[in-house]
Amino acid sequence: MSIDESSVLSELNNILKSRHFRSRKVLRAFLHYVVMQTLAGNIAKITQYAIAVEGLGKSPDFNSATDPLIRIQAGRLRKLLDEYYASEGRFDPITIELAIRGYHATFTHSITQTVYQPVMLAQTSFSLSQGPSIVCIPRTFMSNPDSWSLITRLTRDYVNILTHFNGCQVIFAQETRWQSRDALQQHHTDFALFLDLHTATAEHYRLKCSLIHVPTEQTAWAQSFTLNAHFGDSQSQLQAIFRRIAHDTLGYEQGVAHHVWARYLVDSGKPIAAHCQVMLALRQQLWERSPAAFQRSVKICEQRLAHVPNDVQAMIVYADYCRMDYLFQYRQIETLEERIAYITETLLQLAPGNAYSHLYYALSCLLSAEYDACLAALQQAQAINPLDTHLETIAELIHDGLTQEKSIAPI
């Protein structure tokens, strides 16, 4: 798809007047020079020397062999362009980048198409406690017609994996017509996760991921990954990337989406909706990590379960509180073994496909010395969700406890 010069110049103007670039005099001059020379067809002329002397006004005795100025500024320019397109420029129909090999500019369209939406957030019942909600949006910045099917399939696979994570609601975008900022609001989610596919080399793609906090339109997290051009045939590569994205954005302790969501609720000064209170209290407990914070969080969770007994998410949080109470000896939960046995039995009935139902059932079995059942439940939990690093950590702790208990059990 060809891009006319006027569209490129309009996009260049958007970049140069953005908050990322408006005070960066050298990078503004660098970008303007390479874009104009590229449009003029002078790609071969765009050398380090030409950029320094003609673009940045350096003296004619500039020597690129001894002065790394252009190489350093080129790296900064690439990084700043990435930041711009992860935030202010994420809706722009055209992307301007600095070539990976060389210093000329490249121009690509953001291809938009309509895709099927299998789950609408409005269908989610508020009888369940909830944390942050995220819409995942695939986009391609490649002219290759197959790139759209690649990035949509990758995004859909990622969303399917995230259905096994707790404390969040994740949906696949109904459509990707993101030229309007109003479109970002249409799913009524807390975050939008853009998964953007770019060309890197003949053998590799670049996957740029950026998590945008919708109410503030601020970039909460961004990361780039290198993909083999045949990444559809390499599940291990995709699994590693999915694991990293999930850990960074939705991880139990380090997930930035949970932290930003909770901070925004607290700082808003507004009353906290009942279905958000359990997950917010959990986050506050993780921030403070004190017996007093633990006691408050347990009480909020118990009150929620008293009003909504079948709140699966609250049950999972409560089961984790049982784990922490046992591990840290807070002694805030009475008849702990009986409580966790009841909770996990109920979870297995209400949510047999949830990895945490089996994980905490394993803990219950460990406490009651049912070692074979404990091991089987651990294996089932990890089979359901092999990418959850928090689940993996708890499973390892339970397994260590199982090994220790077996070693001292009477023969």
C-alpha cells in the first residue's frame, strides 16, 4: 500500500509537535532531515557524515569514525519513536521509523480490519469480585497481507491463555479501527494492550506491546520482542513471550495493571464498588505486608463471601489468605484447615477448570496429610495454567512441603 508524501509530512508534523519531541532539538532535526531525504529519494546520501553536517549543523571536519554522535543519537531516536507510538501516536494511521540497517526513514500504514468478538465485557457478572479489565488489540504495520492473520491469531491465542489467570477480565477487540481516540473507550475497560507487528529483517518480525491505562491514556508498560518469521511453528518462542507479557502486566505481585488499577481507584477518592473491594484490599495488603493490613484484607474478603457466597474470585483470594496465614503464622483465620478444606471443595464444584481451585486443594491435602491427592492436584493446576509465575511459585512451595512431610512420615 503506497503512502503519499502529504500523509508522511502530516505524520512528521504530529511527531515533531508531540510532548515526546517538542523539547528534543537534536532529535527533531535528525528526524526531519532523514524523512525529507528519504522522501526525496536520496537514501544513499543519508550517511552519518551527511546527517551530522547537513542535518545537525556540525562542522565539515566531522569524522564519524572517531565521533559516535550519530550512532548514539540514532539509538535515542529509535527509542523515542517507540515511546511515541506506544502512547501519543498509537492511533496514528502512519508509522515513521528509522531503518534498522542504515539511517533512512521507513513509512508504514497501520492496517485495520474487523474481527469477531467472542466475549463482551458487559456479559461479565458483577456477582464475582473483579480486578482490572483489559482489551487486547492486534495491529499490523506491515504491507504483507498475511501479517494481519498472523497478529490476530497471536493476539487471540494470548487472550485464550489469559482466561486461566485470576483477578482480571481480558477480552479480544471487536474491531481495530483505532484512528479515533473515542474508539478506545468503546469497550469500557481499564486498559488496552496493543500488540503491534512490525518488520525487522527478512527473517524476523518485531512485536511491540504497550499497555495503556484508558482513563489517563498513559503508557503503563511497553516492551518489544523479536519473532522468527515463522513464529507460528515455534510454540516455545510464543510461550516464552506470552509468559513475559503476562508476568509483567498481570502477575500476582509484580503485574503493573493490578498496581495502576488499584492506585487509580485509591487516588480517585470515590467510593469503591463492592465487586472491586476484595481485589483492591488484596493489593493494599501486598503493598503494606503487615499483620494489620492482612487482618483488614481478610475481614473484607469474609464480608464479601458472607454477602455473595459463590464469589469464586473472592474464594480464591481467601484460600490464598489461608496460605499466607499458615506460612507467616499471622493466626488471623480460625480453624484454618477446616476453612481451606471447605473453600477448596466448593471451588472444585464451582470452578473445576480454574488452576487455583486445584492449587489450593493441593494445599488442603498437604495439611490433611493426603500426599498422593496433593501431588495429583499440583500437577493438574500446572497443566491448566503453565504460564502463571505466581501459581508456579506456590506450587513449588507446596511441593517442597510435600517432600519434607513425606521424608518424616512414619513408615
